[in-house]
Amino acid sequence: MSDNISYVLTVWDSHQIPPDNIGVVYCWNGYEEKGSIHSLLSYVEKHDERLRQKYLSWIHDLGESLIGGRRLIDRLVIKEELSYWWMTLFVEKNAYISSIFEAIRLLALYEILEELKPKSIQLITANVVLHKIFKDVCHKLKIRYRWEKKSANTPHIGVKSIYYILPHPIKAMIEFGRYIQRHWALRKSHKPKWFEGDSTRFFCSYFDNINISAAKKGNFDSYYWSGLQTLLENQGYQSNWLQIYIPCEAIPNPHVAKHWTENFNNKSSHQRHFFLHSYLTWKIIYRVFLGWLHLWYLSWCLRGIKHFFSPDNSFLSLWLLMKDDWVASLSGKPAIDNLFSIELFDSIFKKAPYQKMGFYLCENQPWERALVYSWRKYGHGCIRGVAHATVRFWDLRYFLDSRTVESTEQNRIPQPDQIALNGQPAVNSYMSINYPEKKIIACEALRFGFLHNMKTIIRERRKDKVIHILILGDSVAFANNKMLRLLEEAVPYLSDQTIMCTVKPHPNCRINVSDYPSLKLKLVQNPLSEILHMFDVALSSNMTSAGVDAYLGGLPVVVILDETKLNFSPLRGQEDVSFVSTVSALVKALQLSYEKMGDKPNNRDFFFLDSELPKWSYLLAN
């Protein structure tokens, strides 16, 4: 494009369709493009690796910012060689709770401004924060600016809405009380003696994805670690399991969890199960409160941090967008959760006998930093993070700037000796950001081990023209509702086929089938390995990883994109997966899946699969 274009560039952030006579338009949301109307999300997806690296670089540079002559990392040290910086929302980079996708869109838009050099910008939005950011950028770049405020939908005012607008310190005190209340019952759970010695292996895991029928018989079988318990016993290992209880439909309260683990401990002579929160004490509660006051004081001392929120060589400031993450990290609910993690793991590993080797479920969340820090502080052995699910391109929790990973500075990030990755795509993802090869080790995908023996589904086209759709529920209610509402609108256009819909909810998010009467939904809870053969196509949301199971089983998969977010699907990049965001696109994808019934699916080599678990045998021994 020309470097001297004199026109108005419009940034469109409205649910209405932009007119086609206002020149060049970049839509903040949506993926559709037509003529002079462009999609900002599509631009990001086209320049994905560069923009992802820009964001990771900015996070690294922010931590290295010199404030009063000292790095931000060093100014946030709260224990010997532990900087709280590594537990903030910035380093966690969780797109579910942070404004990461908005920040990346702003980075993309800044690139567009530098390329097109428009004389004037008009912003169509009801978002006051966006307006302030654009106004500031345009002032610095000497670009004329106009804001047209579109009316926004008035949100429903409820208890959750009121809680959302509360100041973060008040939220923190509410969370402080709720945290103690939620976990107090586990404080009295039985703590058996830990195993120790060279044949002992330590594991830290979530206690929510449990085989219920096995648990009722006193046998521990976690779907996160399927097959590993048998391997451990066959090879003569004893194991200590530190469990993090998460309420779910199968385990609705701590009393059920306590009862099950007591049965596990009584029945097995090779396993010991403990709950993280069984170590909760009044002393820890007191220390957490003092730690929160200290963090709040540090946030006041660092109130000038906003001047460091501009990416390198840029007039763009992300402060207004990310300010809430900063305040929440140091004085809000996340601060309370993080401080409890620090104190609990410190208490556990201080008293635990020497553990030669440890493994934990790795999603790079703050509690993992606390675990690794305390593990090393008290001189335990090798520790490995296990990426139990897929490594999605835009799930930035899994990615760090290479300078952060390789830093030898004091107070560097607590990280495991190695990351155990369960498939070649995951390995490729880590290598793409220059993650040190010596820190990567392969392991079989325990969570997806059932796929090894599952036959690829080849569906024959039915003469009655019935399409059996399996809807894979998300852990987020909003995503489920969007997916089902879009399907409701699409079904009437599929007049040549009869649609039969079945939904398998996510274990942590219920779906009320009566809310979607036109779909006549059936509900199923069985494992996917038992039911995939009954369906012709799977419908998945943008965020869930459940679509991978269906995809690897041979089913055509249609992913419903969220028009306000980037493509967060673990199937992103798979050419034989349909990604849709409109009714017409969904209708076309379902019709295409019907027409291709009987075709053999492409090679879908996604995970390391072997029922003998040779890679895990090596991991346990070395």
C-alpha cells in the first residue's frame, strides 16, 4: 500500500454492520471481510507468530523495567529469591481472565497505522477505554481523531455484576473469607506418612477428573494420568499424590473427596494421597493476610508503573487496558489465591521427606511457580511439568520469551527441570518460540491414551438423511450458549436433512437442555471413547479441547469461533476442520460433513500414543 494515503481510517467496534461507503474499515470483532471492510482478528491470525512474539517480548521487557534503579522483578521479591512478578496475571497470561486478545489487537492495529499512515481516524465504539487509548495514540502520532460513541447494551445488574465493580481490596477480603470457608473441611483430612526413598515418585494433580466407578470401589484412577498407576505398581514405584480439590458435579463437596482418598490410602500399599489444603493452619492464614498487606504496600510504592506499559519502540500504551490486571494481581482476589499457594507449598515441602523426582500437571499457573520454588528451596530432586492437554497456539500460558526462560539473573522465574510434552505438535509449538531443546522431553498422552485402541470412525451416509450431531460442551457457559443458539438458527436451513442433537457437557459446566427446546437435545455423560461411533459430526466451541478427541477418533469437527476472540481452538491449523462464526457458514459446514460421509479421514497423528508407555517408563527411571 502507498505510504501517503490521505483518508479516514475507521475502527468499527459495534454489533451493527458497517456501511460500505466510509472508506477503509477495520472491524474490532468478527472474522468476515468484504471489499474495504477488514477484520482485525483476521489480520492477527495472518501475522500470528510475529504478534504473539511481540506480546511475549513486552511482558519480558515489563518485568525488566528499571524503577528507581531496580528491576520490577527485584522490587517485587517477597521471599528469598522469589519475585511475586512471576505470579501476576501478566506472566500467567490466561486469556480466560485477562485482556490479552484485546492487547494483541491493539498491537496489530498499531502496525496497520504505521503502514497506512492515515490522516484521520474515527473510532466507533461504546468502549471508553478503547477511546482513551486511541485518543492518546493519535495525539502522539499527530493523527486527527474522532470518536462516535455507540450505545451499548445495558448489562443486567445482579449480585455478580455488583461484585465485579467492587474495588479489588474488597474483593480480596471477600475471597480471603471464602477461601478459608471452601477449604476448611479439608484441613481435618487424614494425612498419612509420606513415602520416601529412591523408588518414590511425587505427583501434584487436580482432584476433579476422576473415574467415579473406580473411586467408589476404593481405586484411584484419574483421567489426567490414565494407565500410569498400573505402570508405577508394575515397576515397583511408590507414589505420593498431592491433590488440589476442585468442586465439580462428580465430587460436589470436600467430604466426598476426603472419603474417597481415605479409601485409596487404605486399599493401596503403593499410593499415598494428601490434599494441599489439609495443611491449612491458622498460622498460614495469618501469614497470608500479612503478605497481602505487604503486596498492597508494594503496589502503592510502584504507582508510577503505568509509564512502563508501552511496548518497545511504540507510542501505544497498554496501561488503561491492563491496569485492572496490575491492581488485581497485587491487591485483589488473585493475590489472596497466590499467597495461600506460596504458604501452603512452603509448609508442605519444608516437612516432607526428600523426594527424588516429582511431576505436576503443567498449565503454567501461579500455584505451579509456588510449587517449584518451594520444591527447590527445600532441596528436593528433579521436578517436571506435564502438559496434560493440547498446547494451543494462542494459549499464552504455555509460552515465555526465550530471554525469560534462559535468564541467569537473581530472582529468575521458578521453572521445572523439564517440560513433558505429549505430542509432536506440542513439541513444535515450544520449539517455535526457541524454548531450550534440553528442557523438552516426550511422554505418552495419558489423558488421551484411549485413542490408541480406538478404531477410526468411517461413517456411511444414511439413506434417511439423518445427521447425528455431538455437541461438546465448554467449561464456560457463555461459549455453550453461543454455540447452541447458532445451531438453533442453522437447523431450519438444513431442510434436506433431519438433525438429531446430543450434548455432552463439560464436567464443570452444566447445560440446561430445556433452554434450547427447538433442538430437542439429548444429554449424555459417557466417556467419548464409548459414544463417538454413534455420531456423524462433532460441534465444538472455540475454547474447549474436547474437539480433539472427536477429531482423532475420525469424526468431522466444526468449531464455532467466538467473534470477540482469536482462534483459541487446539485444532487451529488443521485443514480438514471447519471454523465458522456465522449461521450460513455453519449450515455449509454441516452439509459438507454429510456429503463426505464414507470418506476416510486424513492422517490425524496428534499425540504420542503407546499402551506400553515406554516414554513414561524412561521418565520415571531418569
